Amino acid sequence: MIVLYHCYGAAHSSVLSAAIHLGLLADDRIPGIKEIREIPYFDRNKTEEIGIPFLYGIDKWGNKIYVQGMGGSDRIVINLLKDIMALYGIPEREILLVNALENVNILVRIGGFLSRRLGLVFPGRVISIIGLQLAYPKFLRTVQRVKDYIAKFYEM
Amino acid sequence: MREEIKLIIFLCTGYSPLPFFLFYLFFAKGKSFNEIFSAAIMDYRKYKEEKKVLLRVYPERPEKLFILIGGRKKRVVLQALDGYLKMFGINHNYQLLDISRYEKSCCKLASLMERVGLKSLPINLYKYSCRQIYRKIKD
């Protein structure tokens, strides 16, 4: 199965979700600023890379974990994905789309804007990380629901 | 690797008769403007209810023709298209025809009018827009 965590720019929330899924971040406590800052691809994706889904890693069950920024064109991009899958006869159950943006708060949005749009990387990164720490339990719940779904999927 | 499929994709920002008009203009030479436009409007109405982003048209043709309705953020959608094909291991080989430059303000206004429920005025606006393109290409 492919799990695709998506958000606006594939810089913060989707990357954090994928990192939690792959065990790169703790699931029993809130990670520190340094731990979050050092996860692969955190706050790195450039504006011109929005839209490209990229492979973040493979989990211990062999599922491919992707991350993608949809740039606010979620409806079009998701429908494009469905149309491609229908065209090539790929069953819809082969991919699980997870909207990581649902878990973000105002601090993550402000931090992301400062860092990615205005180029104020240091303050932007710090603010977004603090926002992610505050929302961390929500991200944990989302990832756990994804894992539960995958477990049920393989039981069937 | 999944099977390679050669595609021709018309890229536009919104659904309109324009890609069908351009298809007939490029692939059905020798016809008059009115013949082309009438055929285009018929096909536009035929495919309208499918509401897809990547719409397969004219399946009887040997070329595999698609319309990609990418919205305003074309780069995002095109990068997503390439990324998804790569993600599924599809060896794609497509030719992209970006027709969004032909989507002038008349076309966009017509689309907006259709959405609010008007019927004949949008068609007249589409016709005007297509006629401008027809004249430019024929000249």
C-alpha cells in the first residue's frame, strides 16, 4: 500500500506525520525543537517543488510512505490521482490519502509563511516547530488511525 | 513496469469547448468555422457530466487524447501528474499541448456565466472566442 501524507507545501505537517509513521519521532512524548528540526525534509521543500509527491520512506510493514504538497489545489490534484488510477486500472485501496493540514494550528501556518514565503527561515522554523509541538498529540492520533487502518486492511 | 501508453494531453485551466474546438481545428482540416464550432459544442456538452480532471476523449481515435483541466496552478498539477505516474511505476510517454494561452477573458467570462445558469450568452461568448482563434491560426 502507498500512504500519502499531504499538506500545502510538504514542508511541515505532512513531513512530521510521515516521520512519526516511520518511527523517526517519539510516539510517547512531545519531541524537542532540535528533534523536529532534524527530521529529513523538514522545512526544506521549495515553492517550485510543490506538487511533486516524494518517497519519504518505507515502514516496517513494507508500505511506501509518500509526502506531497498540493499547493491549495487539493481537490484537483486528488481527483487527478483518482482519474489516473481509474485509467490504469489501479484499485483505489492501493493508496491511502491523509490530509495532514487538518492538524495544523495558526502558529504552524504563520511559521510556514514566514519561512517558505518570506524567506525568514530561522524565526519561521521556530514558530512552526512550537506550533507542531502544541498539535503533536493530534498528529499522533492521526498516524495511529492510519496504522490501525493498514492493520485491518491486511487482515482482510 | 506497467504498460506504456502514448498520450496527447490538452492542458487547460477550465472546462470549455476550447479543447474540442482546437482538436477539430488541428485534426479535421478543411472544415469551415461553423462546422468545427458546432462539432466542438456537441462534444463539450457530451463530456460535460463526466466531471474529471483527466478526461479521455475520442476513444475511437488511434491517438490517446486527453484533456487535463488543471486549474490556475498548472505547474502543481503537472508535477503531480508526473509524480503519480512515477509513483505507480508507469513508463509514461505523453505529449503536452498547453492550450491555456488560448483561454482569453471571453472564455473565462462564458464559463462563469454558465455556472450562474445562463445558456445562450455563454455559447455566443465561446463562439466569439473561438472565432478569434480561428482567424489568428488561419492568417
